[in-house]
Amino acid sequence: MNKLIIQTNNVKVSSYELKANTTGKLHFHRFINEHFFCLSGILEVKMFSLDEFVILLPGGNVLVVSKRKHSVSNNSSSNSSYLIVQPLHLFVFDIKAELKDPRIRDEDLSNTKITASYKILATGLYEYTDDVVSPSTNKGSINGRFLDIACDYNFGHVVFGEPPEEEFMIHEKAGSYIPVQAYGVMYRTTLVGVTGDIELMWGVVIDPGHTAEGFRVISPAKPGMLNYWIKPYMDTEGWDYKTYNDAPWIPDFTVSGKILGPSCPSVDGLPK
């Protein structure tokens, strides 16, 4: 059981009660130091990597520095209570993406450039080709490309034909989105698919100073301007979030815009 006592821009203080013969979860904080103060009972703080443990009696305290795995235990027959004090001076929160969290300022992808073109194939289908340039001025690696292909229009049966053997990744589906056959870039693409949000997705690895040429999409849909998103790679191991997308700053470093691609005929303003 825990209770927040006070939180300011500089410090957070919480009280905890640990039942008898109970051990807490092993964990660590990548950027936060924690100061434990025993209020009642007996509290054991175990710190790994150096296999150190400290037994605290009422009035005792110990500091656990960031990145150090630790857990708390109460091996006695009665409950114990304690405080955790966390200095928060490392964090600056602001509406501007580059200031939201100093830990990830190096994930800025805003200088990314995408060029797009298309041609009509002999089959009557459209082939769209994109090149993604991550200049050396980018501060992080590109981890994902997303293209909005949501569409309720019925294109009927589409025959794509057999893809060339040398192509790396293919995804072909039809339904509530534009039917597509999508290709990744060799050595740059980890997966291709359609997300639950009806976005065509390429899992990619494009570091600053590199270019990925030749992302291709074949579709019966005529060209139009579609929304796209580019997301950075962030190592969230050990962070206090259950999944990658739970980290609140992911959207702040997502680059978005419009790009030439297969459009939905039912959308006003796009080619019919």
C-alpha cells in the first residue's frame, strides 16, 4: 500500500506499508535516485550487482542510485512502513517536444526528408516509390514508417501478380483500407504490415546520415496526398512504462506530414 505525500517540480515523497514476510518486485530506475527512510518495523533493502543489502530500523535510511537493481523485503512477523524520497530535478516538462524530457532530446527526427514518385504499370496498377533520407543533423534513428491507407471504397478483385524474388518484404490485403502490395528496402526493413489503426507500416532501421531508397507500393488507387508518420527508436528497457507506446513522449518526436501515395476515391478533394 502506498500514498503520495507531496510532489513538486523538484521532489516526490511517498509513504509505503509492507506486510509481514513480503518481498517487493525487483526493479530499477534509469534516471531517478531513491532515498529510503524506515518509519516502523524492519525493512531490508537489497541492491544487486554488488549483492549488497541494508537492514533499516526506524529512523534508518539508505540511498539507492539510478540504474541499480533493487528490491525491498520485510522478513519480520509484523508490518513495516517507510518513505521513498525521489529528487526530480533531472526532469523538465514543457509543451515543446525538445524540452519535454531531457533523456530523449537526442531522438529528434525533424530533418528527415522523403521524396515520392509514381508511374503506371503495364497492368494498369500504380507503382509508388519513396526514398527516405535521414541526414546527419537528425539526432535519433528512424524505427517506423506509417502511411494512412484507410478507405471504405470497394476496389473489387485486384490482381497484383507474382512479386520478384529479390524483393525483401511483401504485404497484400484488402478490406477497410486501400489494397496494396508493399515492398521494403533490403537491409533497412524488418517488417511490413497493416496496423490496427489502418496504417501501412514499415519497420525500419535508418540511422542519421543514411538513406533508404526504394520503398515501393503497388495499388489500383490513383495518386493523392496521404498522411504519413515517422517514429524514432527508443530503448525503453527498464523504464517505468509497460509498453513502448505508453511512454508519453513518443508522439512528441513523431514526424508527420503529407506524401504522394495511393488515395481513397471516397475522400473529397482527391482524384476519383
